[in-house]
Amino acid sequence: MFSRVIVILLTPLLLFCMILSSPTGTAAAPAPKTQEANPSPRPAVQVGLLSMSLGGSAYVLSFALAEIVNKSHPWIRVSATETRGPVPNLVTMTNEPERRKNTFFFTQESSNSVARQGLPPFKEPYTGARAIAAFSETTVLLVTLDKSIKTKANVDGKRVMVLTKGNPSALLHTMLLNDIWGLKVKLSNGTFDAIKDALQDGLADVGSLAVNSTPGVGYVPIPSLNELLTTKDVYFVNVPAADVEALVKKSRIAVYPSSVPSRALGDKQITALAGYGQTNGWWADEQMGEEIVYEIAKAIWENADKFKQFHSDGRLITQKTMARVGVPEELFHPGALKFYKEKGIKPGLN
């Protein structure tokens, strides 16, 4: 009887102790099955983009690309920077190798040719540039307001203004005039705007200007040429394809014969125009990760129709033509190649 009372008295006490020992303060229950936690979002990857000088289409479209990627991509964040142009961008990649893994840039194959040869301003060859995508092609032309200047023979002895020293175009035109055509001219250098002003003010007889284009999409004269076309009677000195090929062979700078069809610039342009061409586009160093370049190419492709909201040249960017970079396949970045092959797009001009 006594032992039965002890058991009755101890039972509530034991239950109370069991409740206190439970983590929740309640009677212990079978442990519930744990649910797998949601994976954490991927950390943002910061990427730099070297563009062009303020105002040009390469500047505007590079900043547009940064904005598009930042708004649409879950983990890549692009910071675009104003620069002095394609050659300075490549000089930066040469002199600051730590940026090669996290920076892509605007350039042209003519500038890459100068870099690969280690020509001035490069102190040593830079061979790491690999193509991602094109946003247009450029046909570089010789322009005049003097209707008596029609052929290369008419240029002899004239005042000719080409692009600034250090720009591959300046080297190409100097070589064309002096070595390929064998002319004696009074040569000077300047920006596209300076060339336009010199032609208007009568300080130059012939100048170097350009037309951006995408075959099948359209032809857009650069602003300085467009201003002349809308205010003056403009004439052109054609550079035959054979002379462009001789120029490439002598200079080892990769450009190609290029033309502008008749009336592409308006009804006053009754004949086709001929000069040399190259591709405007975005490139990365071969050290940049394949996945990052793949995602950048994908972002351009998925948002190709948005670039025209930022600049008139933006309409030249299309899904079908963004792989039209004038270089062989081995000079494309592996990340871009992977994307184009998935889409069934053949990279290169052909």
C-alpha cells in the first residue's frame, strides 16, 4: 500500500520533468522531417566595360548595353566607362593585366591588328582580344566638297585631313595616299568633327569620314558626315577593292573592301561608294570566363530590339547579324562561340 502511494505521487513529478526537458517546453514528440532550405541567390559578378569618347555611337550603345544587362540579368552587373577609343582600350588591357578577367571593351579589328603587331602606341604585342558581338560595320570614305575632285589623280597635291595619329585609320590613309597611290599631299590629322569643320571652312580639300551599316538593315552616316550631307553638296573619292587589298597586304592591318550602295545616303548619291570596312563591336580578353561572355552574348541577343531606343545606330543591332564580326572563328571568344552554335548562327562576315 505504501509503495503504491509513492508511485502515484512520483508519476506527475516525472511527467513534469519530462516536459521541462523538452526544447519547446511541451511533451516531446517525434522530430518532424526537416525541409531543405531555399538556395541562396548567386552573388553579383561585377564586370567593367570600356566604351568610347562621349557622344559617339559606341559610347551610347556601350552604356545602353550596361543598362540592359543590369536590368535583365540576375547576377551580372556591368559598369561602363568613357574612354578615348579602341586603341586606348587595348592599351589598357595590355598595361593592366589584372583587368583581363573582368573587363570587356569596344574595339575594331584594325586596332587589334595594330596591337597584335606591337605597333605604336603599344610597347609590346597584345594578342588576347576575342570577339563577342558586332553592333555595326563601318565603311571609311574619302569625302570632298569640291566637285572637281573625282579620282585619286585629282587628290595629288591637295590638302587631306585624316584621323588623329595613333588611330589605325590615320596609318591606313597615309599609306594609301603615299605608298599605294604614290601621291604627294599636304597631310593633317583630326577627329571626325575636326575633319568636317576643315572641309566646311575650306581648310582641307579631302577628308576621312564614315558610314555605319548592317547589310539588309540600313546605312547611317556618322553625325559629322550627316551634317555635311544635309547642308552641302558632298562628293566622294572611291578606293577600289584592289587598292584596299594592296593596303592590307602592306600594312597587315585587317580591314576589307567595303561599299555603300547607290542612294543609300539619299537621292543625291547616284553611284555606289567604295572604301575600306571593319566591324564595330564588343570584345573581351581570352582570360575572361566563358560563362560570363556567354551570358553577355545572350543578353545582347535577347534584347537586340531595345538598342534602337538609345541611338539611331542601335537599329543596326539584330539577332541575325550580331555575330558578323570580320574575323576568323578562332578570334571569337569561346563563350560567344558556344552561344552562337546553340542558336545555329555562323560567326563571321561569311
